[in-house]
Amino acid sequence: MSKGESVVARFLPRALGQREKQFSSPGLDALATAVLFLDPELAVLYANPAAENLFKFSSRNLVGHRLAEVFRNDSLLSAAIHHARERNCSYLQHELSLTTASQERFDVSCKVTPAEIEGVEGYLLELNELHQQLRIAREERLQDQTEASRWLIRNLAHEIKNPLGGLRGAAQLLEGELERPELTEYTQVIMKEADRLQTLMDRLLTPQRVPQLMPLNIHEAVERVRSLVLAEFPHGIRIRREYDVSLPMVEADREQLIQALLNIVRNAAQALKGNGEILLATRVARQVTLARKLHRLVVMIQVVDDGPGVPKELRDKIFFPLVSGREGGTGLGLTLAQNIITQHQGTIELESEPGRTCFTIVLPLRSGL
């Protein structure tokens, strides 16, 4: 065994027989930690049941495949293996985001240990999922930032709104004094822009209505949004559906939830510029923590588009007021959607890269519905 031996590695002499076989070990199989063993070419030689559960792949579908075939973004993981190889000792990558070939994303910490076991050289990977911890921290950070932004925007809106009336009134008076009718074109521009800003300020200052919670079939809301978006974009936009029809009722405000969904799906359609595909998918997830409360069941609604993706510099700020990646956008649609979902004790998560952007709405399912 090489320097920097892992505790998990002690099981491997019993686990590894010969290179051509799928290895197994009662010791490793019983571990809650996901374990992979790779050969020098970074092909998977062994995956324990915890790794199968984590990555939602059977061992048969993992063993024999190179790392780049299992994960679509393995650069950081490959770099961690390179560090371990260069130093010939264990290397710990604290935060690592991995996306499998089936588009599942996982946030993990990974310990890489070079190992030579019964003549087989390679790398032992121990992976621990960080999804819950990272998501809780991200939720709290986003909530604090959103509250601060909302306070700032509301105060700024008040300061902007006050002089707008005077600006518009002055333009009206000026228009009445103009001797050349063609000059009224300029005063009309001033008044129209003042009206547009007034509408924007009113939207920023409108108090949020408390949700009127009632049992709701989530697919009724999703289908309503689908029909509205298809009516708005009748040509070029294709909307595909993957629904879990066995989902129970959710407790939600029907109109508010439709508005939140509509803002997100319309945002996807606008990002596609009228040409592309949107996927609407629903499913249930178990044992999910939302706002530091563990829920036995949650419903997940995914809106996936194949557009250019959200610019990297905007991904952490996309839900902030007045932040938009689209020319001419107000940056209020996603902010409103997040506020509505937050009032429903849920969250919205974003994953984006060129060719795939996924907004995931997570809502708690209450017992008895």
C-alpha cells in the first residue's frame, strides 16, 4: 500500500482479485461512504453499493468505464487525482460538483489515495455528498441577500418615484408651450419613459399578498403555464413533458404558483429567442431539508431549456431584483417567482451551462393531502 493509506483501503486486499473481474468486498459493500477504485487510465475497477446509490448507476454500468464517460465535468476530479499522483499521498478536494452522463448533479467532497493492491495500481476515491449542507448554506445566504436587496430596492424606488411625477408634469406643460408641433415628439418620449418607470416602481413597491393555500394538483398549474407560453410563442418553441402522474396534491396558492411557473417558463422561452425545446418535468423526492426543516416528501418541478445558458457572472445573482441576462429585461420576473416560492416554504435552484439550463422548484408535500 502506498503512502497516505486510507482507512477504507484496508478492505481492498480482500476486494481486489484480478483486473478483469468485477471486484466485491463485504467490508466495502457495507460502508456508507461511496467508494470507487480506478486503474492508472482512470477507468473504474470497483464501485461499492453506496457509490451506486449516490450516482444512481449500477456497478455493472460503472465498472470498465473511464471517468470522463461517467462524469461530464471531471476536470476538478482529474486534477485532484493528478495532485495525489504527483505527491504520492492522499489528496482531499473539499467541494466538488459532478454531473453524470444522465444529467444528475452531485456536490461531494472527495479523498483520492494512490494505491497498489495485489499488483493492481490505481486510485482509491472516497466520496461524501455535500448536497444538503451546501444547499442549506446557499438558501440562507440567498435569503439574506434577497432581503437586503429588497430593502434597498424599495427605498430606491421611493426616491425615484417622487420626482417622476414632476418630470412628467413639466413635460406636459412644455408641450403646451411649443410652437412647432413636430417638437412634441420629444416631450412624448419623456412622458412615455416617465410612465414606464412609474409602472416599474409600482411593481417594486407592491406589497406581497399572503398565499391562500388550498390543495392543488400541480399538473393543473403546469399545464396552464404550458398553454399560456405556447400561445405567446406559437412557432419555434417545443415543450416536452415528463410528469409523475402519481404525485399527491400540494398545498399552494393556485394563482401565485401559476405566476411563479409562468415567469420561469417564459424566461426560458425568451432565452431560446423563440426557437428551441423546453422540458417540464415533475417528480417526488424524499428526505429533503428546506429552511432547516426536514421534509419526508417534496415535489420537484423542473424547467429545462437547451438555450445558451445563464452567464457565469450572473448565476449567483440571477434572482436579485433588476438583474437580467436579457437585453431589455427588467430583472423582476425571477425575483417575483422566488418570493412566491419562498412564501410557500420552498426553494428554486438553478443549474446552467451552455446548452442546458435547469430551474428546479422544490415544494414541501404535507401529510394528509
